[in-house]
Amino acid sequence: MNILEADFLIKATKTAIQAEKLSFADSNILKNLCGEHDKHLRFLEKLEPVKVKPWGNHLSISGHDEAVGKVTLLLKQLYGIMEKGWLIHSSDIDYAHRILTQDIHFDLARIFLDTVFISSKKRIITPKSIAQRHYIDSMRKADMVISIGPAGTGKTYLAMAMAVSYLLDKKVKRIILTRPAVEAGERLGFLPGDLAEKVNPYLRPLYDALYDMVDMEKAGALINKGLIEVAPLAFMRGRTLNDSFIILDEAQNTTSEQMKMFLTRLGFNSKAVVTGDITQIDLPSEKSSGLIEAEKILKKLESVRIVHFSQVDVVRHPLVANIISAYDMWDREKKSDK
């Protein structure tokens, strides 16, 4: 065999075409797996170089062998999950594909069937990535968790779901939600109203996440009773927080002093979750982020769990992950030019 023949054989092996036939017992489950007008199958064809054709109780998958293997495994696992009563949406196809792209041997049921909380809107809240599953496990097992990653990775949302679950199950007596009131290119002094009215817009994302878990009327009643407290970080000074689930959001905008103050508020039978995105720091340039410092100081403590997210874990519009990747690439190019 000469060099040209060997090279052709290698290329042919890499692009080997394979066909797989899958058979399913329940035609109704298969119909839901395929989606309306087979939209789930068409979506899979955009994610991987395959063709998926339904016929009767069967699916025919053809394409490059590696892609066929991944799609076959994905469909088998999702069908098994649906047999247990789970309804699959297009976003679930995307999450499942991303998870198996990270780890082809991962058991999707460990994520899709791990219910964190069922909201008042009957929305089942579950992890959507391997990192989110690790995050949830960390919150269950550790009293302090620090989560770091880009926007849209579910850091605050999942922490809120866990907090509400703990409160309703009477594992804690109250929820405390806090974040630093740091301007993002604006000045508080230019906003109308007193201090409380000026600070309230900075706490709005916490209220939004809360209202997604509990209807507004019930949330208002819990706030009035003091079972849920939403306050700027400055209001935490001098307090000891017992029997509480405490969430510090936007922690990248804490100073070193503020972070130390918050971390030392933890009382008995309490959990603290710190979330932040170290690529979006709004502090003055002379101030260092308390979140970055806390990660370095606490990373060797076994009782503190630190979870990192990346653009792979973004659960917003797919464009968000692409935007984050583009900014990361731009930052790397700037550093390499220096």
C-alpha cells in the first residue's frame, strides 16, 4: 500500500457512514420523542451530521459513525426517561446533546429525573448540565457553596429553587437574599427617591427569581412575615444568621472587606450560597473583587464547595453562549497582543 492509498483509507475511516435502526415499544412515547411534525428529530439533525427518519415504531439514523453513535445513545436515554413520565421539550434535546458531548458515558436520567423543586407555576426545576448537577449536590451536602461562571448558567436560579425548597420543607426558618448595590456605569445619586428606592432596582433580579418559584401573593405574605428577606449587602453587617438559607448574588462586586463580613455572618443550621461572574466586575479599578479573593483563600477548605460554570452550561438563548465565547476569545487575543 502506497502513501496515497493509506491516506485515503485513513480519511475514509474517519468519515465512515453508518446506519442504525432503533425500535420502540410505545408508539405514543416515540411520537412525543420525535416532537410535533418531527421537530425534535430535525433539531437533532442540526446538532449532528445525521439523518433521522421515523417509520412505524422505528427510527432510522444514518450519518458519520461517531455522530450516529451519539444520537442513538441520546434517543435511547431520552426514551427511557420519558417512560418514567418525563415530557421532553426541544431545549431538553439541546441540554442532553451538550451533556453527552462533554461525557458520552453520562447517564442523563441522573440529571433529568433529579427534581430540585416544583414551582407554583407547576414548572419542574431540574439541573440542565453536569456542572448544574454538581452545584445542586454541593448545595445539598455543604453549608457554604461558591459558584462562579457567566450569566445564564443558573447560579442564582438554582440557588433560589433550593432555598425555597428548604423553607417549604421547614429545613430552615427563613431565606435571606442579598447583593451589593454597585453601579454598572451609572450613579445611584442620579436615581430618584430615598435610599430604599434607589437600592431596590439592584435587588430586582432576586425578586424575579423568587416570583418564578412562588406566586407573587404568597411571596408577598412570606416577605411580610419576615420568612423571606431581600436586602442590600450593607444591611448584613453585625448580624448572625441562624436557621437561614442565605444567597449572596453578584458577589464579584463585593470588596474584600464586604466578602469577609458576609462569610462570617453564617450561624447554626444555615446554608450560604455565593454566586458571581468574575468577567463582569463593576468595582472601581483600584478595588479588588472579594469573590476572586475568597476563591483563592477558601479553595483548600473541605467544608466549602467551589463550583465553576462555563458557556457550555448556559441555559438561556443559544446565542448567549456564543456571545460569551466571542468575548472570551477577544479577551485572550487582547492579552496575547500585550
